Amino acid sequence: MAEIAAVYGSPRRKGNTTNLLKHAVEGARDAGADVTEIVLRDLKISPCLEIYGCKQTGRCVIKDDFRQIEPLLDRMDGMMLASPIFFYAVSAHTKAFMDRCNAFWVKKYWIDKKPFGKKTYPRKGLFVSVGSTGGKRLFDGAILSVRYFMDALDMELWQSLVFRHIESEGDILEHPDMLKDAYDAGMALARELSNGGGLQPPAVELTKKES
């Protein structure tokens, strides 16, 4: 059974990315995955203070709620990360979480001395996002950040599921096709992690509502 961390990065409890990720979680569970949900807004997670206490053990030395989720980040097979777009980037909650995972980067590249450029990923990740505008490069910055964040966790960004022109809370509920896309993506990820195959994502990021 695959173990997946589902990370909610929206500042809203009932936001659009929250609804999308809940459908992805449902799909993953229906495919047999063990999914642990993490709501970042409910945790006290400091930004990275860049004190590099992690250089000794590969563990972040800041004492806050990040320590509660470190064991899951160590053992998980995959991740589903959801965040709305703020100024072409992920939310502050999501960015603080991502930056705290710099300790995993330090362990991987400085302590364990894995060579840079070697891309063998035992884990896979799904990124879910929405943005209010139709900008051509609306998701480029967030996707690039997420890709390299996941690299630190020995994880491939396996699929990005992103939607434009979604802003007000609940807007996504008017698009059942998008919710189904999220459900299908969660199911596909769980099958991929469990079987090393199954439903495959598109070769490029899936986007909707571009016009």
C-alpha cells in the first residue's frame, strides 16, 4: 500500500485548492493508498532561519510543528501538494513549509554527498493549483519551485494540475469536470506508486480555462 502525504497550502479552509485536493485524496484512497492530510494553516511553522543547524544531522533544529510532520516526510512514497497562486508563486504557508525542507536538501547533497544532476527518484508528487487570471506564465514560477523542492525529497514532480480563472471561494465547485480531474489524478498517482505503472499523466502539465 502506498503512503501519501496530502499537503493543503491554502489560507482558506474551504478554498478552491482545498476542494481539489480533497477530491484527489478521495481518488487516492479509492485506489488503496494510505493518505495522511496535513493542513498547513493549522500548524505553527516558522520560515527557515538559515542558521544551518541541519548541517550536523540533516534535521531542522527549529522547535515547532514542523517536527510533527518530519517522520511522514521521511517515510512517504509520494505527496500531493496544493496551493493557490499569489503573485505567480505559492502561498506563504506553502513556501514556509517548502523552505523548511531545506534540511532534506542539506542531508541529501551535503551530508550524504549525492552527486548533483543525478535524477533517480524513488518518489512521485502531484501539484495542484489555481490562479485568478489567465496569464500565460501564471504557474511557471510555482511549478519550478515545487519541482526543485520535491527534488530535495527524492521526489519527481510527476504531474501538475492547474486551473486558470478561479478566484472566489467555492468557484471550483461550479466545475465538476475539474474536480473529476483531481480525483482521477489522485487515483492515478496512487496506482503509479503501488504498481509502478497504471494510469499515466499527460507529458506536460494539464491546464484548464486558458481562454
